[in-house]
Amino acid sequence: MRGTDGTHGGNRRALADSPVPRYSAGMKKKRILAPPGPAWKAAEEYGFDMSLIEINLEKTPEERILAHDRVRQMADALRDAMRKRDGKVSP
């Protein structure tokens, strides 16, 4: 369900007003990750690209939520375009 601001659930305002600490690009702190454990090493050996996990762990929770929102909007737009192309009605 879309909120009034075009996002799912309309939580952008709630996120902006939340007490979550804010970081500007200049204030961003680099997280120090613990050394990889056996599960991490097993995932790497299996072929998972753990650099993607590391990149996301460096983001603040708000940055991860906003990135997810952008991807979801893009997926919705692609789905709508495919339905329009195929002559199907959107739900």
C-alpha cells in the first residue's frame, strides 16, 4: 500500500522525525567490524560476495531504509510498466 508521499506505508515523515542519530557525509563514522567468524568464512567459501554485506554494514540504519525504499519504488515502476505493456490492469 502506498502512502501519500509515494512510499510504501508513508513512513518517510515518521523516519525524519525519529530519534535516530543523523550523520552527514562528513560526520559518518566507519564501523569497525569484528574479525570474520566461521559462518562468515563458510559463506565466503560457498561463493557469497561478503563485500556487499560489509558495504551495507557501513551504512546507518536510515541510509539502509532509504536505499531499500528507492529499490522498492524502482521495482514497482518496472512491474507497472510490464503490466501496462502486457495490457494487464494494475491491482
